[in-house]
Amino acid sequence: MKRVNGMTSATGVLGLDEAEVAEVVATAAPAPGARGTRSWWFRLDEDRIELHADAGDRELRLACGTALFNLRLALRGHGIRPLVTLLPGADAPGALATVRRGGRRELDDETRALIGATAGAVADRAPLLDTPVPAAHRHAMVRAAERERSWLHVVTDPRERALVRRLVAEAHPTPDHNPLIAVLCSFHDEPRAELQAGQALRRVLLTAAGLDLSATVLPGVAGVREELRRALGGVIVPQAVLRVGPGSPVPRRAGGAGPTRW
């Protein structure tokens, strides 16, 4: 078994050759760990890829979830159906997740669009325009979160919106006047749910990018999570707050998908 940090090659992993393994690992690598440092890594074996991390907090597990989704998407790009086990326990001691090969699966249109967004097919868009996000686009993002066993709460009620905007402004002041605000939530407050939420977050961001929307994750909201939870009814668990809206095209920065990256 081989520990991989960043772009490292290996042979025979999940039936991929050396170059394909290097590509898959490199594609998954852009999701940073907490505080911008990568404190997670992959271990490669012939029949699996394991995701490991140093002892960390909720933000690190969210970041690991986004890396895991990137890995899944990269494998789909090679025709592999990934079988994911979260917190596998004795089967892979210390791992947050294991990914095995579940046979081959052809790309569907939705997955092809997500891969295109990952590759930077959608230009950076900022600042947000004062234009409502169409209902169909909102539904697509909600569905993306549901696919990963999470919930995207789109804030539409005026009173709830005012409260959430106040909490968000306290954590992260923003000059934008009227963006759509959505709260990515899990159904439980536990590490497994945080890994699911990280995957959901990445799918939502890529779905938004594919719809020509600018979607950004607001940093620094950890301190208001409990207030957000009470504001949303006290049942679902807020994991991230997003600002979403149509944006004016801006020059692409080197290295990928700009504001949709996590």
C-alpha cells in the first residue's frame, strides 16, 4: 500500500494504469484541508483507494468530502463505477473512506456536465448580478444535495432571509446587494454526515457552475452555526452557507473553476 500526497503515480490501482492513477489523484487533490493546508492523503492498493486525514475538525472532514467527490468524479471519467464506504473501521483502520471498483458505467449527461465544470468549462463569474436565480436552477441544486444525502435549504421566506443575512453579514460582510442565499445542511451532527455534506457541497457547486451561476462558500460562519440551526428550525445541521447568483463574466484565473472551488 502506498501513501500519496498530491500527484504521485502508481500502477494497477482499480485496474488503472500508471498515468491514469496519477490523473485521478491529481484531479482529487485541489480540495484543501482546513485552514488551507492539506492534512489528508490517499493510500493506494490494487483493489482500493483509501482517504485518510490527520485528526481534524468539521471543516477538515468537509474538505475531505469534497476531495472524495472529486475522486469519484475522476473515476467516473475513466468509466469506473466507484463503490464508496464511509468510515470503514476495521476494514481500513483510520480511513475516512474507501473507494473500490464496482464495475464499469458509461457517462450520463449529468455526470458529463459535472466533469466539464470540474475541468473549468464554465468561466468565472463575478460580481453577482441583481437577477433572480430561476426556480429550475434552484431545484437542480437542491436535487444535487439530495443525491449526496444532504439538504440544501434555499432561503426564501422574508423573515428567515433577513435573519440569515444578518448572521452571515456578522460572519462575512459582503457588498453584494441581493444574492440567493442557501444553507447546505446535514441531517445529523456527526463525522459521517460531515463527509456526506462535503460531497454534497462539491456537487452543488459544480451543478451551479454548469448552470452558469456563480456560487461561493462563505468562510468564517462556524461561530454562527448554532444560531443558524435554530433559525432553520433546530432539526437540520448547517454545514456551509452559499451565495449564488448569475454573474458577469470575468477573466479566468489560472488553475480552474474560480469561485466554485472549495
